[in-house]
Amino acid sequence: MSSPTLGLAKPLPTSGLLLPSACCRLVTLPVQGLKEEICQLMAKSISGSVYQAGDIVIGGLFPVHMEAPQSELDFKEKNKNASCTSFKQQQYRWLQTMIFAVEEINNNPGLMPNITLGYIAADTCLAESTTLGAALSMVTGEEDSLAGTECGSGPRVPVIVGDARSSASIVVADTLGVFDIPMVSYFASCVCLSDIHKYPFFFRTMPSDAEQARAMAKLVRMLGWTWLGLVSADDDFGRFGIQMLLEELKGTEVCVAYHEVIPQVLLEEVVRRNITDKQWIANDAWLTYAPVSAPDYLPSMAGTLGFALQRADIPGLGPFLARLNPDLTSDDPFLKELWEDLFGCSLRGGQRQSSSGKYCSGSEIIEVGESLYTDVSQLRTTYNVYKAVYAIAYAIHDMLACQPGTGPFPNGQCPDVKSIQPTEIYHYLKQVNFTTHIGEQIFFDQNGDPPASFDILNWNVTAEGTVQFAHVGHFVSSEGTDGTFHIDMDRVVWGGGKRHEIPVSVCSTPCPPGTRRAVQKGRPVCCFDCLPCTNGEISNETGSLECIRCPERFWSNPDHTACIPQQIDFLSYNDTMGIILSTISAAGAILTAATFTTFFHYRHTPLVRANNSEVSFMLLLSLKMCFLCAMAFIGQPVAWSCMLRHTLFGISFVLCISCLLSRTVVVLVAFRSTLPGENLMRYFGPAQQRLGISICTLVQVLICILWLSLAPPQPRERGIRANQGPKIVLECAVGSVVGYSLVLGYIGLLACLCLLLAFLARKLPDNFNEAKLITFSMLIFCAVWVAFVPAYVSSPGKYTVAVEIFAILASSYGLLVCIFAPKCFIILLRPERNTKKHLMGK
């Protein structure tokens, strides 16, 4: 049986906390027959680091090299000859920017007075394992070799600037979060790092990918594009980025025609097929990516519009970067590679020789702007590093302002700046708020994210055929806002080289006013047909989803773009028909008055005296009232006009027919009295005739009074359909149907009785037989009113009133012409026949 193995854990010198096993290895030692396992730290920075002492030392993680060595997986010993390769000048500039910011802060008496800031900046080699190792070496103080120091171990840092990659930042944040050590990243953009519950100690000066997706979605909506194609790279960054963009577009009017995950050979295929009429919208990952912006991709990619990190000039940074010299900064482990990359030579003592075979003298001069390292014209990520260092400095500065007894910690304690703890600087980082030299306000929201600020760049083609990144606008957002765009459209060159003409990208043209959208079956909501609004509905905006029904008493105009008041329909004096009818009515009244004047002038002649001139005058007066009452039906109905028109009509016609009935009875009785000594005419004298007419008329007056007392006619509104839309018809409601029926029925009764009696007397021997004339006039009267009923019922709107007026005028003219025209003809044109002898001829 083998001896038992005993696992022992010894605490490491990190304030009594035990580091995870991932950063140590087990070493088995014999102890009196047992094996003891102790934890030995493996926390050395592989590629090297740069150190400067100070009262407070901050850490920095930078991928100076892009390729880390392959790790030995047998865990027997340290990888002695491991080294990182693929030196990058741009990333080394980030490291130098941190050093520049620290020195600038130390030289600023108004910021962190009497406190010196130090740094330790390590190479991460763009790998998670080397990044974590470098971070642990900083926070534990177990780095066994630090350039620029005389001691054998580095200090423990309370805060770290970095890392550049999201994946490495996640690993470091997961590990250091156990020890409450905050980190401020300058390039990690994964939205997952905004999870305050998983990464409560993570801050960054780089906007998250969600902010860029939100800005891109807002740009698309602002440009009015609703039909897009999305293309992403075949990696996590591309897939998650597109997913965030889709989330931002959800619920908007923007539709995605397709979403494809395509390898990077896509752009090569675009160039090969010479596709130049597409508008590309790019994120910062490839907008300024050097291989994509090569001349080979023009003109296919010309006009590309996209987002990039905000650019800023950092005064003094260029000369600071150019200060390096192998003799003056020999303690920098990265200087040799920089020098050899800059000048294409090999420093003596180096392990490699340039392709030209020449050696560097070390006296070469670095010029500002002549290399990627000293190019300070497009400082974007570099500016993020600068802001990260200053955010930490302002947090420490706020600590110095703490007054004992009023501090944020238990019992009002203030932090000891000389022995600062990670949790203390974390507390002040959450509340930091300052303005940079370009006027940008820097603070962190509750998730540790900064305000989003992007430059909007446009790919322009220069005369030499190269790409020029034209700054055409910017986007700024902060917590609680959707962001604000500022774009100079006049400077934008769109896809295909078009200027001043924003491309249109829609599946269907927006529906014009007067129509609504109807989604096409089986297609996205951005593909639709435009259907006209129905009658009574409108749409007054382009692209309306629904038509709006007009309110009561309003109707849609012919274009269905506005609600207009419904037409008020009544027979007015301004209408052509109203003018004609009123003219005919007035003419009838004038003719009746002329007849009255003629009869009055010739009242002593046999013809007038033979026809009972008094009754004739009453008949003419009633006819004049009939003509004039027609005019009461014209005009807008009101309460008094509705009562007047019906009662005046009823009484006038009853008086008229009563007069005719009286004359017919007189004629009939006069010629039917054939027996000798029979004198029936004494019962039908003028007094009796007046009494009979009065009684007949009084009955109608009583009916009208009863009708007006109980339920009088009142004006009302009635809607009808017309070709131009519904109309509001103003009319007089009869009120009591019984009362109205009695008025008309009584007129009809008297008319029928008069017609019957006149018919019986039509063949009486008389040279001027008035019975025939009354019979003919009553036939016309009855025919008109019988035809009136169906015409009245079928006529719409104001034509109903016109039919009623026409019936009144037609019957009135019939009575006037049939009864009085022959008499006027004899009186005026045949006076020789206006004699007693002629009248008594038969």
C-alpha cells in the first residue's frame, strides 16, 4: 500500500488571501515518509515589464507582442526560454502613453499634490494566460525581475489599466474580482463586461459594443433606411455584434433582408466582381482596419460610412514618443525591437540581424509622424489609455480631499493614500467625474461604462487613389439618452461616388398621404402595398399604418388626406334651383295681383258680377298666399319657418278650395232649381257663401292650432349618402304625423268634393260655364298632388323640398290659369263678349 498523500495549503503574502490554484503549482516534498504539497507562485511576466516607483503604483497591461509562446503542459518546471514574438509599434505606443500620462500628472501641481504616481506596465502577448500571469505578478508583488528597480520584487498595485482584449479582461476580472481589485480597460468592448453582478470591479474608457450597435441602428433610422442586409465575420465578435444590432432594430420600422455569416474573403469577392454601387456601414473593428483600407479595395468600398473611437490630439505626446534612445533608456526591454523595426537594422548584441545585414548605431533619431509608433494624427485607442490613467488619478485626487470624520468608510474614515487599498480606489472610481483637455466629460455609469463617443468617418478616394478617412460627424450618448448625431451631409461621399444624394434603401416606397400600409403576406413588415383609405377615413402623413376615421359631422376630402366639414344641404336662395323656384313663386304672386287689379277695375262689368266678385277676390287672395307660402319653404329651416310653411300652406289651400267649392255649389244650385216658385238661391247668397268659406277654413285653422300646440314641426338634421360623401340635410320634421296627415287629408277631402260637384255641373247650359273650368283646374290640382307623393318620397336632400314647392306652384298656377285666364282674356281682349246679353245667350 502506498503511503497516504497529505495536501497542505500555505497562505500567500496577499493580505492573508489565497490565490486560485491556477496561478500556482503543487510541489511534492518528502516529510518523514509523507509527501507535503506546497503552493509555489508561477507569476512572472514572460515578455518583460517597465517599472517606475512612486507613492502609488498603478499597473498596466498592453499587448506589445501579438504571439505568445506555446506553454509546456507537463508542469514540471518554468518555461525558461519562452519569449513573445510579433512586436507591434502601435500597442507599444499605448504603453508609452500610460507612462506619458503618469509623468504629466506628476508634473501637474493641481492634480494629486504631494503624491507621486508610479507605474508597472507589462506585456500580455495577446494571450489570456500571459495576461493573467502579468496581472497576478503585479497584485502580488512577486515579480522576480523588474526593469528600472534595484530590489528583487515589485510592489502590489491597487488598480490596473487594461486589458486590451475582452476575453483577457474577462479572465483577469474574474480572478482579481475575488480580491476586490479594480481594473480600467481601454479597449475591451464586450457588452458582457457591463454585468455589474459578475464584474463589479470592472471599469472601462472604451464604449461597449451595445453602444455602437445602438448608434448604428440610430444612424440607419435617421437616414430613413428600412431594408438592410447584415454581414458579419464568422467569429464570436461578429455574431454577438450582429445580434446586438438586431436587438436594437427590433420594434422599429427597419427590416433585415438577410443576415449572413461570411468569412473575410467576402470583400475580396466584392472587389473581384467589381461591385461599386453598394453603401457599406462599418463598425470600428474594420472601418480603419489597414488591410481593408488598402487601395486594392477601392472603388468597391469607397463611400463607406462607419464609426470609430473618438479621436483626440494629446499635446506633447509626439515629442515624448520620439525621446527614446538605446543609451538613455536601456532598461526598457522593448526598446531593442522597436529600434530595429523603426530603422530596419539590428542593434549589436541582438539575436537577429536585419535583412539588409546592417547594424544600428543607436544614434538614429526618431521623427514624429514617420512611423506607426510616432503617428499621433489618429489617436483613438491611445486616447482611451490616456483617459484611463487620468480617471485613476482623479479618483486618487478625490481621496486627498476627504476630511477626517466625513469619509465614506465606517466611522467616517478617510483612506490612507500612502497605503491605499483596492476597495478604496474602487469607491472613488465609481464617483469620478472630470473633463478632458478636449472638453469631453468622463464618468462611469452604474455598470462601469463611460459615455459613448464615436467619430463618424467616411471613406474618400484621393487623387492618388488612396483612402482618406474624412471626419463627417460624431455621435455622443450618455446614460439615459439615445444619443445625438451631428453629421455634415454635404461632406459625405456615398457608395458609388455619389455626393449630396443620400441613398434610398426600402423594400416598398412609403405610402403617400391618403393611403395606408398593407403588409404583403409572407414578407417582412417593410414590404407592403399601399391601399387607399375608405370613404370617411384619412391619412395625412407619409407611411401611415392605419387610416383615421373622421369625427362626427366631418368627411374625407376626395384625396383622403384631410377631414372636411360635411356639406350642409338645404334649399337656399343662393342655389340655382332656389332662385328659379323663388322667381316662379314671385311671378305667380305678381300675376295673381295683376288679375286681382284687373277684376277690381272691371268689377262692375257683367262677367265679374256674374261670378260673385267677392268670392273671386277671396280666391285671388288665397291664391296669392299659396304662391307666397312656397317661398317660406326656401331657406335654412328654423323653428318659426317650419311652423309657418306648413300652416300657411294648409290654410291657404283650404281657403282657395273653399272658395272654389262655394262657387261650384252656387252654380250647381242655381241651375238645378227648376221647379216654379222654388228659390233655393236665398240659402246660398253672399252671406251664406262667406259663412261656408269661413267655416271650412276655420276647421283647418283649428287643426293647425292643435298640431302646433301638441307636436309642431321642428328643424332637424338628417344624413344622406351622396357621390361626394354624406351630407347633412337640414329639413323640417312634421312633428305630429297625425296632425300633418289631417292637414293634407282635409285639403284632399275638400278638393275631391269640389271636383265631384264641378263634374256634376260641367254640362249646365251656360255661355260661360265656370263649372268646366273648376273641373279642369281640380283635375290638375289632384293630378299634381297624386304625383307629388312618389316624387316626394324618392327625392334626396333639398330636392324633397323642391318637389313640395313645385307641387304648390303647379297646383296654384293651375287654379289661376284655368279659372281666371279665360275671364281676363274676355275682359281685356274681347270686351264685346263682356255683356249681359252674351252671358245670357243660352
